[in-house]
Amino acid sequence: MTINFISQSMSENETPCQRREKERIRGIHEMQEKDREIRHVINTGAEDSITPFGEAFQEASSIISEMEEHPLKFLLTRIKEDTEELNYSVEKKKARDPESVKNAMKAAVPLGAALLAVGGCNQQELVVEEISTEAVDGDFGSEGKNEDIIVESIYPTREEILEIVKKGAIIDLENKSASNKGNERNIVESNTLALVASTYVTDDPQKAVEISQIIRGDVMADSSNICGPLATSILLGWGLNEDGIIEQSLEGLESVRLTGVEPNDMWLGTPETTPERFEAAFPDSEYNSWHITESIGLLDFNNIEGIGELEVGDFLYLDGGSFTHYLAITKKDEQGQIYSVTNYINDNGEFVIGEVMLWAPETGTGFFRDLAIGIGPERAYTGRSGFYLWRRRDVADNILTDSQWEAYRNWFVDTLRNKSEGDWNIEIYELNNGEMFEWRSGMSYHSASTIKVSLSVVAMQSLEDKYPDQDLVEIINSKGYEGRTFAQLFEAMLVNSEELATEQLADFVSETFGSVNLKISDLGLEQTTYYPRRTNQRDMLNLWEDLYTGELLSEVGTDIILSYLEQYTSNDDTLLGSIREFFPEGSVKIYNKRGVITDGILTVQDTGIVVIDTPQGKRVFYFGIAGESSLENGVPYEQMVDFIDLLVSKLGQYISGSTKSSFDKQKLKSYSLQE
């Protein structure tokens, strides 16, 4: 049977249906809070506290009891008994199962809210199906089931609703599903992100746990709190193959691809308590961000103020409820319905990973509404305080699409994902070609002596500003500070890594510009400071690329700094220097700066530019790697050096086309890494 409603004029911005839907959700929120207070009183035995909720408790108890006997009969009884006019729109209802109606009735006793709890609406038509009348008492016959009913109001009265009921126009709740999960709609936007996300889907709770352990590289990981790492994995382009191995798919993800973090960085944090994680993942230079404070149970997702609609690639953090939740928008179909692959608790109280339809623009329904009302046996809810949203504004860096390198990149991902020893920050980039690999490139770390490269640049800029139009080579050899020439200070700092020379050059910059940190930020380095010594691999890549290409200094100034960074020292055959073993003598130039701290904290780092003459021409790479041992992820100095050598060896193999390795595999046995 089809019930057609004669359309009436509506607000341009909000339909009556949408307005009533908001009222329904708000009422459910209020009653759920009251229900929780009552349950708390009962569970704690504080009988004296029941009095303020006495009437509500008695009514809720009777409703629950009656619903448990027969939810469908209860719905019809409420329709029959109600005497007030229904000022609720009931267009195009979508059926829910008895459990869903029961929960709605518990929270919203008024008939209008109860009817709307059955489903969403738009301004077109209500499609209803036959009801099995065997379970229904008395006056509610099934006559006229195939008759069309014309209702001349968007807001049917009690009498009109009763007329519909008498003609059998009640949805068969017994045979419908309340869930938006596992839908079988014709999805037309089969993009890379949707395909990546689909590799994680499972309705097996144990399999969901295993997938969570793979994502986090942790045998203790659990599917109950994997939402952040899962959403991050999807936006990183990490797909899970049948063998349980992560493979990164990047082509076609330029407008949504996430960089700067790995899945564990987005585990259990919040924008308020761990803002550095979100700054690393979503830098202001690349992302727009919003904070929406309206409940996801009330918000019109068709027209979010200042945003419009949600888009594929959006990253959301939901707040306000019994739990918080991360999710990524992974797909949008031809009807504009938006989807996410995420973890959720099913009706059995077990966590699974599935594709959920978050929002249907025509009906104003979806998993967002379910999350606000509550899911699972405990009716856990979230999003009532709104959400944070991040959306990529600029496309991600070019990706090296060499098919041979893809195998190496997957090796890098799988190796780092399974490495529990140490915290690592890595960037490998071929200038004029694209990014090859990054790992936590946005996460800040102690820069140790690698900070001296940015300090040398701002110190040279100070000299160029102080002595314009003069011979810079003559200036650094004739002028000085604190008893040494600038040439001596630069060499002491960059070649010998002397801390006294470093502090003296920092003092010189401060006297010239007033703030070393401010001058470093003027280089375009967003997360790099001298006081304290902090940086990230994004900044280091930008610094080295701009230095090498002459964007920061005059040609003479650039050559002076690079000449110091190229000087060979006794330990330059390890770390980044080990790449020389893969190429003929004299075909490799390395401009680099290391950083090692063994007192207090342990960190081993190497960053720089590698220039290689190959038969196909000159290739220029940035390679930056920083490892740090922490209390949670401890690792000895020798193993950190060995691991860096291993990564450099892999890079050398790829560039040279060689299968040889300069790395001794026996070194890996002590810390469970497989080449």
C-alpha cells in the first residue's frame, strides 16, 4: 500500500520532518539520561533517591514490561489510546525491528515520538507493507490492504492515523531489520578508498580482534577500541590482503591521503588532550578543520553550517556520550548516502568491523542517528556533543609510482608496523619525482644535532643581511664571534658537531634577529624549534630540499653550507653513508647531518641529501630517519644503528637494481625483524 501526502509549503532550510526528527532525538536523549539515573539508583541501592523519579520510573517499568510481552501490540495500543493531535510528519517511514521500537518507546512515551522512532522521512510518500494481524488484538483489521489512502495533511491527526491502521497500513515490524549495516545498495562510487576499506570488513568478532592486532602490530590490541587506528589505516591507503599482510595503495588517493602518523598515533587520543597528534596528521597548511557542537542525533547532515555535506576522505572524531569514536568517510553512492567502515558493537555485545550507512540525505536517517541514541545491549552512545572534522584542502605530495618500488614500500610498511622496539620517524623522497615512503613524518621528536642544519641556514642569512653586497667567503673568514671566525664556527658546528660553537652561532642569530625560533619558523618550518630542540620529518624534508635547490640562501651561501655538510668523517660509512656500497666509487655524494644522544635519552638520527649518478642520469634523494628509545619502546644503541643500516640497504638495493645487501642478517636475530 502506498500512502500519498499532499505537499505543503515548507521552510527552505528545514523541513517539518527534519524539525520533528530533531525533537524526537532530543526527547530520546532526555529520557535516556533519566533512565540511566534510575538504573543507577536501582543498581546502587539508594532507594531514597528514587522519589524524584518515581512517576517516570513507574511509567518506564510498565512500558518495558508491556513491550516485552508484545512490542507490536503495544504500538497499536498506544495509537488507539492516544487522544492528542499528532503534530508529527510520518512520510516514508522505514521499518525497524521490535527491539528498536521497544527502545524508542522506553525513551519516548508520547505517541508522536514513538511513531517517528520507527523510521525517517522526506516529503514524498510513505511506503508501507502488510502486517501480520495474527499478533494483533481487536479493532485493527486488515481490510483494504491494497487500497491507496490519501491524507490531506503532512501532520496526520489521531483519527487519520487510526484510519490508516484499520486499513492494515502498519509496517510489519516482525520482518524488518533496524540496522543500517550490511546494506546491499547499488554503490556506484567504487573508488580506491572504498576498496581499501572493504578489506577490513568482517562480521566475525574473533576475526575483528585479529585484524585489530594486525593494524596495531600488537598482540594485545582489541577490536573494541580500534576505531582510530582503523580510520587512520584506511586513509593511509593500507589494505589488508588475504595473507594478513598490509599493502599500501596510494594511486588515486591524492585528494584524501593521510600522512604524518601511523595507526597507533591515533589510538585513544583526543583533540583536547593530545592535540599534537592531530596537528601531525592534519597540519593547517594542508587541512581545513571544523568543530561542530550540535548532536549528531539532531544535525542536518545535508547542510552543515560552514561545511555543506560530508565528503569521502573526511576524518571525524565524535564526542559526547558513553564513548568517543573516530571514523573516516569511505564512500558516497549515487543517492548521496555516505558510508564508513568502522568497528561497532553488535546486538550480541560483540565488536565487529563493517560498512555502515551513516547518513541518507532523503530520509535523514543512518548510523549517525543510531550512535546518538545508543547501540548494543548497553545502548552505548556518542556524538551528542558533536564532532571534530578534518578535510584535506591541498592534494598530498606526489607519490613515486614505480611498480618495483611498490614492493619495497610495502616491505617498509610491514617492517615498521611490526617493529615494537623504538619510536621511528622516517621520510624518503626523490626530488622532482615524489614521495617514496614516510612513517610518522608529522610527529615531533627531539632533533638532537640535526637542528644544526637549520641553525646554520639562519646564521648564514644573518651574515648575508648584515653584510649585503660583500664577498661572503671573505666575510666568514675575516669576521667572527666570540673569538673565532664564522668559518671556524660553521665547521665546528656542522662537521665536528661542537655544542659550544652551536650556542655561539645561536647567540649571534639572536643578536641579529631577536629570536632563533622565529627566524627558523620563517624558513617555513612549522614544527621546528631550537629552544627546545624539536622537529619532524616534514620540516626536515622541506629544509633540506630548499637548501639543496638554493631557495634559502644566495648561491655562494648555499655552496658554503653544503661544502661543510659534505665533508667526510670517520663514521660516515655507517647509517646513510652505507649506501655508497651499492654504487661505483665516486658516483655518490652525501650531504648529511647526524644526531646522536646517549645521555638521558637515546636517539640515533641521520638526515640529508643523497645524489647518485646512475646510467639513466642523476637522481637526488632526501633520506631522513630518527629513532628514539623510550621507556615503553626501549632499544639499545647498536640495534638502532643496525636497523637504520637495514633501511638504507633496502634503499640502495632499489636504486642500484641490485639484490646484494650490505646488511648482515644475523644482526636482526636479537630483535625479531625479518628482511
